[in-house]
Amino acid sequence: MDAKNIPGLAYGNAKQGKILEQGDYGKANLELNVPVSAQSVFAISSMSKQLRPRQSFLLQEEAKLGLDDWLKDYIPEARQD
């Protein structure tokens, strides 16, 4: 990762609330040569946008969410503009 100037990562594997494995590799900041640690904060920006629709469909399949539902159905204090 360092040789190719690729940022590092932190990972965790958990099951039923119990951490089974965790670790980190590489650099959190390439310019400052700061290694990734358990306290590293990553700016994921738009990376999570692709995960949200998938999770929505999974919840819909489990009848826990309707695709035509309003946010206020789940979070009453949310604005509905």
C-alpha cells in the first residue's frame, strides 16, 4: 500500500455484538505519513450512497420498511418538506 501511495484501512468483524476480529493497515494520511489506528476517522463522502438503497430493499423484503413510506413514519420529529 505504501509503495503504491494507496491510503490504508481499518476493519472489524463482529457477530451478535461481539468483536471477533479487528485490525488496520497502511496510512491514514499519506502526506503526513500518519498510520491508520483504531482511532482513525475516515471521510467516506459518497461511498455510503450505494449501500443505502441496498439496505432499503433488504428491509422492504423483510416487511420492515415500505418503499413508499414517509420518513416521519419512523422519525416523527423529521421535517417533511
